[in-house]
Amino acid sequence: MIAGPLRVLIAALLLTTGCARVEAPPTATVPLPVGEPEAAVWAKVRAALPTAPIISPTWLPAAVDRARVQLRGIGHGPTGAAADPRYTVAYVAPSGASIIIALGQETDIGVSKIGTRVRNSSAVLSFGSSSSTGPFKRIRWRENGYDLRIDTDFSGDDLLHVAWSLDRAGAPASKNPYTRVKPGVCAARDAAPDETLRRLFGFIGFSDRDAVLDCFSLELLGEYPGYSEWADLPRASAVMLQPAETTGGRFVIGVRWQFASDPGGAWSQQPHLFFLLGLEDGSWRVYEAATAWYASPP
């Protein structure tokens, strides 16, 4: 039995119309807010909207000036209802490129979509060219009843890096919480990402589910706890790791291997999967396992 779906995460072209960008460019008649230190901006948001989630970034492109962060909007939706809080915080580079972190419902943009997870929640990265503003990317998700998003005209790779590195304080609890029993036995601290995969394939077929689960991120296990069943598959041999590629501050590594016997189900006896590994508590763990992978968004 295969543990959890082997999802294919690819960019799917969608026939949609162009979508106007939410954030208007600066003009002579509508000046943008004066920049403030990052901590001061988020303190204002917390004071005005004490129950709203704060999704402050821990990683940003080096060009962004964190001492001149702009609070471009704060309050509530059109009806003024307390249940509809809104904020818009912009991190801006000298070039004018920005990363906008916002609370409030919005739709996808552009012509392509990639599925992922952000802060234990399903998310969609959408991108393409808008008819009026040029290249523009958005990643949006919903947590605890709140709609959150990050918009940017930096690269899609930068957008994923920001989203995957957000402060996890206040993130929703996992659907299927798991407490590690053997931390470090697979994802050893300071070990390279490929070492995690080599250990994972060494544990397949030896019935040690907690050892296998240490190879996977808690975020992935919260969505798909069945990865524990990899411990009960036939043993793996002839394991071949492809060179790692980077995306969003994480590593994508393709792996081919051979099972000692037919595993049944949807498995083939000589599978080929792509693994996305990211840092969790200082160790590289698997955040996705898929039969195909997408190129870094533009």
C-alpha cells in the first residue's frame, strides 16, 4: 500500500483573462506611505488587529530595505465588519520592486498555477502577465478563516522562498499531529539534503516507521501521515540520486531505485520520484514527494 498520494506538482496552464494588479504604482498625486522599521510596522498591525494572523517574513531578497517598510493599508473590509480585518504591508527595493504581504480575500492572477503549502495550509502560487502591469506573482492561502497572500514583481523563486520561510508563530495546527520519536536518526542536524534521502532509502523495508517518519517534515506528515508505510515496503536497492537543483531556498532531488519485489498498488518495481527538501529545526527533511516537478516560476 502506498502511503499518501504521489502528487504531481506541475504548472498547469489555465485559460483566464488578465487580472489588474492590486497595488497601484507610485504617482505624483498619490504618494506611497513613508517607510518605517519593520518591527514598528508589525507592531501597528498587532495593535489595530489583535486577533488577525501576523505573517512576518524571516527571509527576503537582499535588495529589500527592512528599515523602510510601508504600511499601505489597515482596517476592515467594505462593510467595516470586525470579522473582515485587512492589512497591506510592503517591503520595497530601491528599484521599486516590492514584496507585499496582505490579509484580505483576493483571487488568483495570471495564466498558470502551482500548488504548494504555506504554514500548514494548502496554497496556490499563480503567475503570468497582467494586461496593465506586466509580470506579477501571487501566492495565497487560507488559515483559521483568514485569507492571506503575498504579491511580488520579484521572481517566482523569491516568492516561494519568502512564503516557505515565513515565521510559523500562530500557524494552524496540523490536521494529523505527530511527535517525533527518533529525531535526527534520518534527518541529522548539519547533514546535507542528499544524506536525508540516503538514510530514508536505507530504512525502507525494515519496519521502523518512526525512523522513516523522521525523514519527512511535520508539515507534510500533517497532511499525509501515510508516509509511515514506506517502512513496510520491500527493501530498496540500486538507489541513484540525481544532482540537486534549488527552488525557493529548498532542494529538489530526483531519485531512482529498485524494490526487492513487486510492492503492488500504484508502485512500479523501479520507481522514479522527485523529493523537495527544506530545513526544519536545522535539519533537511522532505516537504514533497512527486512523480514530476515544475521548473522555478519566472
